[in-house]
Amino acid sequence: MDIKFDRIAAIVFLAVGVLFIIGSRSIASSSYGSVVGPDIFPFFLGVLLTILSIRLFYETFNGKTQEKKKEKLQYKPFLIILAATLIYILTLESVGYVITTFLFLFVCFQTMERSKWLTSLIIAGCFSCLVYFIFVEILKGTLPGWPIWF
């Protein structure tokens, strides 16, 4: 990538990360009787984005300049993942976290690398169930459960 673009992106992501951290502090700390409040996730996203943007900015000074190669943009995978994301958002409440997250991850993994469908099934299933178990059972948070018809 272009060093100038990476520096600008690092600064923009740093600003977004800091805004996430500041914005998460104004969210109520607990909701629905949950120990883990809705402010935790955006706060840690902001911290993670801030750390990664600082690292990207640091790497722009240590990295060697690469030759610019004209790469063909891949619109089809982008559009598939965008559509999958919109469907995920629209169906999360009605279908539930585990099923929608499993299907979303499986579609995204298959869009990126088609030949490894068994690996995609295993990773998507384990991730969906593990995150649901950790967040709901261990951290006592709330996520959309299983649908009534399941």
C-alpha cells in the first residue's frame, strides 16, 4: 500500500478509536440486569482500534516503500459480504445470535476461500457457540437467544 495513505488511515482510525472510547463512557453501565453493560463492547473496540492505528502509524515509518502495482478491485466478494452483513443485521433479533452468526461467518469464509468448506463450518460453529456461551453464561450478558421455532 501507499505509505501516505496508511498514515492518513492510521490518523483517521486513531480519531475514530478515541471517539469510541469517549462515546462508550456516556452509555449507561448496565442494562436488563446484566453484569456486562452495553458500554463494554464499544469501549474495548475503541481501545483495540486505537492500539492498531498507533501500530499502523509506527509501521509507516519503519516500512520500506513498495512499488505500486495496479490491482484489480474485487467487487463480487465485497458485494457478497456487504449483503451478508445487511442480512445478518436484519435477522439477528428474529433468528438469534448463534444461527445468524454461524451463517454470516460461513458465508464470509466461503467468499474469501471457497475450497475449505469443512474448516469454515467448524470455525463458524465453534466461534458462534463459544462466544454465546462465554457472553451469556460466564459474563451474564444478554444476546438474542434461539428462535421460537428451533
